[in-house]
Amino acid sequence: MSKKAKRSSLGSTLAVLRARMATDEHGATAIEYALVASGIGAAVAATVWSLGTTTNAFYASLANMF
């Protein structure tokens, strides 16, 4: 195989790979899912934090009954 044929083959392979990467959205989807998961995690953490004081006071009042 001549050098010119190798360059042409390599050039066409790189062009195909570049076209595939331009249309591939798997990375963007993974980032979107990560952002959604982190938002849900923050909401759960905020809920647990706010309910922690209420729950602690409830259990303290139950403990004082006995």
C-alpha cells in the first residue's frame, strides 16, 4: 500500500470518526442525569436537615414520658 493510499484511508477514517463524535450525545445525556441526581440529592438532604430538629424534639418528648 502506498503512502498516498494510507493517508487517504486515514483521512477518511478520521472524517468518519469526527462525524460520529459530532452526532453522539451520550456524554450530554450522562451530564444531564448527573445534574438531576444531584438536585434530587440536595432536596433530600435539605428535607432531612429540616426534619431532623422536629424528629429529635419528638423523640425527646417520648423519652420524657417514660
